[in-house]
Amino acid sequence: MNRVIIIGTGVAGLSVARALTPYVDVLMFSKGSVDDGATPLAQGGIAVPIGPADSVHLHVHDTLRAGHFTNDVRTVATVVGDAKNRLNDLLSIGFHPDRNADGSINLALEGGHSLPRVVHSKDHSGKHLHDVLLADVRKHDSVCIMPYSSVESLIQDDAAISGVIAKSTLTHEVRYYTADAVVIATGGIGAVFPTTTNPESATGDGLQLALEVGAQISNLDKIQWHPTALVADGPFDVHDGPPLTHVRMPLITEALRGAGARLVDVNGNDVVPLSMHPQGCLAPRDVVTAACWDSMKETGKSCVYLDATGLDKTELLTKFPGVVHTCMVNGIDPTFQRIPVAPAVHYLCGGITTNINGVTNVEGLYAVGECADTGLHGSNRLASNSLLEGLVMGHRCGLFLNTKHRHHKMEYMVI
């Protein structure tokens, strides 16, 4: 049986584990709890071209357009082409998306999409997805999950990865674990920036591990900002720039704009008028982010506003309970008050260079999810393609690993 180590317990890492055969010993590391990562924070959902007027071709085009056509077309076609299969797989293990009265899956509209195609579970889609994947993985005796364990370094034997050195963040005990393959699925780098939507764990650990063993890294300048993160107490002044200390800004989902909320400045003017972009405030994120910054500079304010007061109150409370709760605990009632928002670092579009199966240039080392650069996103990620990427690429990497290694017992030694 294979011995595979997966660093990270988000959607990408869990998808690798699920795709590996039950004859493969799998050890998964999380430096915090298993749900400390970005996946449970994802609000929007999974982009899947299943609507009556939708198609793989249109989803591919929207992805390329959002990425300014700098994407790898083959990767985009592969990921989007497998979206429906991955959704059906999720449905088979208990994923429950929001549905319409006729039983069909309700599809939300988000920025950069030509039409609604985002499969969601209210506004806590990532948490529901993570819970379902984690529960399924835990059914397999071949998988061992080790929370509060930080991988300190990768071990090479004749240039090939042969294991990892990990330290318990609770007991500080250090152990060496052998493996035939190591998969890095550690997420992004947002927590190294002053303002971000990312969790504290998103410090780029996986990229550092990969660099230390000679892995190729690409497109680290392709960092996406989310235009609508909650400004609870005005975390920075537009004239002074962001603070030097780290501030995690709660995300306010793009789907709120898709449902009809307006993005306006302090005077109530549209931040992204149709004269600026035909999709208005549902333009791709880089367009909306730039418009937010320009508006903030022009008005001298440290935020713009999401105005959801025109939405039906029952719909707002039913479809966006997470947003409402986040606003309320910060003293804002979105049913009659505008939500102050500003751009924050959100997603790394580059990372560890891999092929379509997560293979890096270092033998025995693989990478999937946000820490990997497959060319899917190009210069700017299309909304809700991130969970889709983790599902598809994790699945492909797991299937590829099934063909590479044979069974032998996982070993470790205390050092």
C-alpha cells in the first residue's frame, strides 16, 4: 500500500485522501484544528455549469475572461469539464445544496459570471462542504488525521521526497515520518498581509517547504483582493494606508450583490456604474476592487458600502444568515443599515508550479489547491472556482497517486 502524507485538511487535501484507494496509508497534518483553514470560511459556493442556459464552454469563457486570458486553457477546460462529476459525487455523500421549490438546485450569481451557476448552502457553503468531506474521510481506517501538528521540513533521499519532520504544537514533540509521496495542500498566504479575509493559518508554509527542496514557484504576484470585506471599526485610513498589524476582515459574500445589494459610496453613488463595466458591481473582482480603491480615494473615506436594505428582509435573513450574524455582532443591522466594506487580500492565484495532476518538478512532491499554480486562474480568479479547483485537482492528484505507489506500513521515529 502507498504511504502518502497530505499537509492540510481543507477541500483540496480531503479530496486527495478520498480519491486514494483504501489500500493506501494516508497521514494528514493540520497545524491547527482540522477546520482552521480557509475552506470552512468560504461563503459563496461551487461554480458548476448545470443551469438550463449554461454550458461548460460558457463557464470556461468566463474563467478565461476573469483571468484576462492568461490562464492555461487546458487546465480550465479540465477543471470546468469535471465540475458536474464532482458535484454528483458530493451529492452522493450527503452534500445538501439550497434548492428551488421544484427541487432543482438553486444557483447564485457572483462576480464575473455570465449567469447564475454557483451551487451553495445558504452563505456557509464552505463549512458544509468541509463537514461532509471530513466525515467521509473519517470513515476510512486507512486515513489518520493529526491536528495541531506542524510540518517543519520535507526530507529528501537522492533528490526524491521520502518523508517529513513534524512537530506537535501542543507537546512540541518532533517526529520523522516516512512516505512515498507528500502532497502540499496548505492554502494561501493572506495572513502575511496586514488586511485579509484569510485565517491566521494562511502563512504560506507550504510554499516555504516547497522552496526549500527546490520546487518551482510561479506567479506569486498574482494575488487577488476581495472587494467586500467588512470594515467593523475602520481598520485603516485611506490616506495613511493599511495598519502594520494583521487584521482579519470578515468576508461579505459576493452572492449578496448577486441577490441585488448595491455597492455604493458614502453619497449613495454606484461604485461600479454600468458605464464603467457592463456587469456593474458584479464585474470580476479585480475590476470591482480597483473601483473601490478609486472611490475611497475620491471620497476620503476608509470604506464603501454594500446596501442590502432594498432586499426582502425574509430573503436576506433566510439566504444570508452568516452575513447577517457577522454584521449584527459588529453593531450593524443590514436590514436597514448599509454595510461598510473595503478590499482585503483574499486569494493566491500563483504558487507551487504543478501539472494537471498536481505533480511538481521534485520527485515525490505534489501540490493541490490554493498553494498550487496550475494556470487555472490566470491573473484573477473567477468567483467560486476555488472550491471547484480543490475538488477537481485533489481528486485528480489522488487518482494519479494510486498508480504510483505500493503498500507498506507508515513508520515514524521520535527525534
